[in-house]
Amino acid sequence: MKLRREEVMENQKPKGEICAFKIHGQELPFEAVVLNKTSGEGRLRAKSPIDCELQKEYTFIIQAYDCGAGPRETAWKKSHKAVVHIQVKDVNEFAPAFKEPAYKAVVTEGKIYDSILQVEAVDEDCSPQYSQICNYEIVTTDVPFAIDRNGNIRNTEKLSYDKQHQYEILVTAYDCGQKPAAQDTLVQVDVKPVCKPGWQDWAKRIEYQPGSGSMALFPSIHLETCDGAVSSLQVTAELQTNYIGKGCDRETYSEKSLQKLCGASSGIIDLLPSPSSATNWTAGLLVDSSEMIFKFDGRQGAKIPDGIVPKNLTDQFTITMWMRHGPSPGVRAEKETILCNSDKTEMNRHHYALYVHNCRLVFLLRKDFDQADTFRPAEFHWKLDQICDKEWHYYVINVEFPVVTLYMDGATYEPYLVTNDWPIHPSHIAMQLTVGACWQGGEVAKPRFAQFFHGSLASLTIRPGKMESQKVISCLQACKEGLDINSLESLGQGIKYHFNPSQSILVMEGDDIGNINRALQKVSYINSRQFPTAGVRRLRVSSKVQCFGEDVCISIPDVDAYVMVLQAMEPQITLRGTERFWRPASQFESARGVILFPDIKIVSTFAKAEAPGDVKTTAPKSAVLDEMLHNLDFCDILVLGGDLDPRQECLELNHSELHQRHLDATNSTAGYSIYGVGSMSRYEQVLRHIRYRNWHPTSLDARRFRVKCSELNGRYTSNEFNLEVSVLREVRLSDKEHVNHLIVQPPFLQSVHHPETRSSIQRSSVVPSIATVVIIISVCMLVFVVAMGVYRIRIAHQHFVQETEAAKEAEMDWDDSALTITVNPMEKHEDPGRGEEETEGEEEEEAEEDGSSSSSDSDDSEEEEEEEGMGRGRHGQSGARQGQLEWDDSTLSY
């Protein structure tokens, strides 16, 4: 504030008056004026506003002058000098201001600080009252901080990094006049965790999109040692998948398909197949999941029908299975039978068996006397921890008698104990093969199951006559998911690594922390299945540290994360093709038969997600489908309306069509089953060669078939494609029909196909009109007509032969999905007086129509053509007159 200040000075004048006051000093903002010349009273005042902040006080000299005797000032008398001291009084015009716009500090969690940092504000006022900062205050509420009069900030409680990483608080200041700061200052306090050794910068949840290949799990992970003296480090990454399927994500095809996919030898017998009409012995067992895992609770067993497995196994055979088994109850647990071949009645001899006893796997094989007559190895024992660890393991027993080798999860194990026994005496007692228990047919009042198995089994097979190779065994138990390392060549020279056979465990060692960090950043997850099992895969990284000297080594906590495998796009498999057609009887009887699915098409689609940038419209959304390619593992052709009668009909397929496409098939009166892992195009080609034969087609009304295909053992199935095939009925003419009518060819129906339309579309059928009956009255006219008839028979026969040859090349498919045949009942009442020329003209037009439709006519045999030609000739020579056209309408709708 500017302050004006006036001061009165009095000066005694002995003589005369006081005319002026003079201030000595340069550029002083004051002036002195005379108020009363006589009394000498004057006033000192400011010429301009006074600013305390510029100058707090002024000191200067002032003198008074009288008027003197002359007009000039030099003649004036002056008084003695007086000293004037002026002090400027301050006003509170400025607000406090902080020296820094923002303050920042870092604190460690868990400590109480006397002062974290100090803030400082200043005030530009000149007086001590207004220029000093008397108080600071934290504006932000509910924060664990306080501030004193000097601006020192402290925490009022222990801070936690896990609770809050950073605090932002606003602070203001007050001068001694209680004027607040014009602008608050921001104080940022970062909470630093207590240095704990461990892995940093990793995500707990890792999402995996099917089909994305190898994906890095920890791209930014690094180890914090807190300046610990680490000499070497061992890191173990473990992918835990024991709760997925049979221990990990494997192909879920049927056992037969997997065996063929891995190149296993043929002749493998599946003892635990999916229940069906042909394999019904597993129908009563408990199924644990959709992957055909059978659970045995100690009360169930299954009898394998006679003829499935040969009675006597050779010296070479293989038994394979997936098994999950826990500790047996009791101190002396009973035998738990997996597979047993024993006497069906009278006695209780075990010819061969596979069972678990006290967490030992035992294989029993007793030869007959006709095979050996000496003391021979009979029991082979293996003691493995995995037998009772409640986890899935893959077991393969290769028998090359007397050597028996066990493969578990691809590793080889020799028996720790082999006991010998005498061969079994020969007898005529039938044998019973069982799974999950052993059949006790003798030594009991009533035959029953005994020695029940407790656990889960899957893919139990036996292959008589041959052993499986190590390559096939590794393929059958291989996981389709696991850990991987991207760019192995880029790992440091000092890094050692090791995978287990299933690639679920990776161990890395090194003495350089930086190299270990970079190596762990390259560890990835991969799943090679096109349709992997969705869900969680737990992931754990554990570490072991060695330190220099005798220093106390740091402890590194484990990393617990998980991989979330997302749901794959589910395919929709669609079968398309002609759903109904006719064939002549001769084609059913021929050696080639009738091709059932000449134009079948297999298409797989999935719902395509719309892009984020798609234009939004008000129109209703339609599903966007996109085609995808994948394999199939079986297609079944079922016979509807009763099984095939093997005495007169069958389904056929050349084995070469299967073998060259690496597929197999089974044939029965219920239908045809094609199986094996193959592309959709392979299955299309095979289905297009399925033939139906019938040796007595005259009694056949129609045969209906249904086709259904599958991927991943029924996980994804197609629609049910239905086909109906009928016999093409021929037109029968009576003896009374006129010769001119006999030369007219049997009516041919022309079908128009619209492959893109599913709705019923009527196909027009062209039925040639029947010529009017010409009544011959005179003998002359009769001779004339006979001559003309003979001539026309020859022309018609040549025309018929040409049409038949054209029909053989085209092999027209008859489709009666909407066939309508209309017969004009008034046709026989047409005017008999129509001229012969008109009749001939109509017949020529009909012949042209027949010729145009010959490309879509069905084939007739050459014998039938000759018989029909001879029949026409005989009828023409008989001179039969008037008759009615007879239609066999047993399969036609009007």
C-alpha cells in the first residue's frame, strides 16, 4: 500500500515571514509546503504513492527560508538544518507463494518418518507481520500425513505398498496476517516396497487364443535380488495339466483313429470302445467324461464277447492303456484286475492277466502244455510310484516271450521281479476275457466277478502277433500342449536347460542373473490342437539360489500364474447332396450297383466375429459364416427302415478307395462305418464311391439311408443327411395297344435341380401324349398301316439305341423330391377320326423331346434293350388294336 504522510514544522522567525521549506536530497517523493507564512507553519507531504516493499523508511534534511529584504531568493535567510526520519507502514497486500510448484518424495513402506520432506512458502510484504509464514496446512482430507509450522511433512501411520503405491496431497500456507496462499502446492509421495527378493513384472493370468502357436509367458519378467551376492541360480517352470483329460491336452480321437494316425500296426483290438450295437459290453460301465474314460468303483466288470480276441495269444503281442490309480485300501490289499482271461466254468485258472497289487503292476502269462512243457517265466512285477499317485499315465506292455518290457509315459522299465511257473494243463474248458475284474467260473457256488479294480481306464487295447515300436508308443502318449523356448540359439552360453518327456517341466541353470532373465522371458506355451480343451492350466516357477562364501542366501518366492486357454471357434459340419433319386432295376442288379452319394459335399463353417469398425445399421443382423478346414474321424452310413438282407442286398466299397486315403471301414447289415483321421475332402471322395446292390429290385419299394460325420470322436458332429433311392418303374403296354403306340418310347422324366434352394420345388415332367386309335376298316388300309408300322419300328429301334447309349454316358440321377406325374384320363376318349398325318407329326415332336432329355435318362442294360426291341416287333406284327396304357404307380404320387 502507498502511504501519504504529512508533517508540520514550526519555525520561529525573529523578523519577517517564512516563505518556503527546502528538502535536501535527490528524487525524494516528498515535498514541504507553507501553511502560514506569519506563524511559519508548514506541512510535509508525499508527491506520489509510497511503497513499503520498495523502501521501508526515508531520512533527509529540511530547512526553512524567510522572505528576505529583496526579491531574489539569495537574499533570503535560512534556518538551521533539521533531520527528518520517515518510516513507511506496511499493509497485507501480498499472499504467500510456494517456492516450488510441486514436491516429490519416496518413502519405504512400514516406517514412520519424522520428516518426509519440507515445503516452503514466501510472502512479498515488507513488514514482519505480513511477510512471515506463520502456518502450513494439508488441504487433502483422509490422508495419513501431517505438517508442522515449518512445512515439514511426516506420515502418521505406516504406509503399505500393497495398499497404495502413491499419495498425492495438496498443501497451503498462511502468513501472520492469516492470508492463505494464492495457489496450493502438490506433494507426491511414492511408497516403495521393502526390497524383497523375487520375480518382478509378470502377469498372473495369461490368455491363449487357439491357433496362435507359441506364446511367450513372461516377456518382461526379471529377478530382484536386493543386492544379494548370488553365485548361481536354478529355475524350474512347471505346467500343471494333470486335471485336463488324461493328464494333458491330447487328441480325443477314438483309439483306432489314434493308432492309425501314429502309424501303429493293424489288427489292434479295442477292449474299451464306445458303446454301440456292435460293441455293447461297455454299455453298463461308468463313463467319466466325453473322452471315453471308464471309471471302475470296485463293483463293476465287463465281459468281452467270444471271438473279439484270439483264444491263445502268440509269443508276441502288445497291451496298451491309460490308467489313473490311487493307493489300495488296507494293509494287504486284494488284487485289482485290469484285464483277465480265466476259465469260464469248472475251474479258476488264470491264463493271462494284468492287475495292480500293493501299488505294484503285475502281468501274468501262463503258457499251455502244448506250447511249453518246462518251468517258464509267468509273473512280471514292476514297482513304480506312479502306479498309485492318482495321476494319468500311459502304459505299454510289449511281450516277446520270455521277455516282457513295460513302457510308462514313454520311458522303459524292466521288471524288478520275475517268477516262474509250470504251464497250464490242456483242457476243453472255454475261457472268459474280462475288464475291470476277473471272472471266477469255478471253485464257487455261483460263477461271479472277483478282484475288482478301483480307478479309471481308457484306451485299453491288445495287439496279438506284433509289438509296437518306441516311435509309435511316444506318439500315442504325446501331449499336444507344453512349454517351449523361442529361439534356442539366442540363449546365453552359460545357460543349461532340460525338458521332461512331456515338455511340462523345464529346468534352467546359470550363474548370470541377466542371462537367466532373458532365458525365462523366452519360455512360451504352445498347444498344437486345432480345437484345444478350453480352461485353466496352472503354471509355477520355482527358484533355487546359491550365494558366494558363507553369506546367508536370499529366498525367492514361487511364481504362481495360470494360462487361460480360450474356447476355440466351434465348427458346424454340413452334409449336402441329392436327397432322392431313381435308378432302373438293371442298375441295382449290376455288379457295379448304384452309387448312393455321387455329389455329396462336406462343408464346415463357423460364426465369424464382426470387426470393431463395422458400420452399424438398423437392419437385423445376420450370422456371418466363414468356411474352415479340419479333419474328420468317422462317417457312418446307417440303413433306415430295417437292416439289409444279405441274401439280396448289400453296401459295397472298394478297399483301394480306403487304403489310398489312409482310412478304414467296417461293414454290417446296419450300415457302413468309415473311420480314421482324414480331411473332409478325403471323406467326400470315399463317400462318393459307396455303392448299393440289390439282386431282387422288383420287390424293392425304396431304400433310405442316413449319413452322419464326426470330428474328435463325436465332439463335433454334422447334420443328418437323409437319402432315399427307388427303383425306376417301366411302362407296361397291353396286347390291345395299337402298333403305332408301341413305337412310342417309354416316358422319360426330366428333373431340374436347384442346388441352392432347400424348399420344395416342383419339377415338371413331360409325359408324351398317347396317339389316337386309328380304326382300320378296309383291308387296303390295314395293309397300308402294317407296312407303315414295320417301317416305323425300325426307325424307333435305332432311335432307342442312340438314346440308351447317351443315357449310359450321362447316368442321369432321378430326383423325385417334388415329382408330379399327371395322367390324362380323357386321353383314351380322343376323337378317333384324327388324321394319320397329325398323329405322325405328334410322334415326331415327341421323339425330339425324348432326344433332348436323353442326357438325363437312367441306364438300361443291353439285354433289356434287345428284349424290349424284340417285344416291340412282336407287338407290331400282332396288329393289336386299341388298349389302355398301364402305369405302375406304386412309388409315384399323383
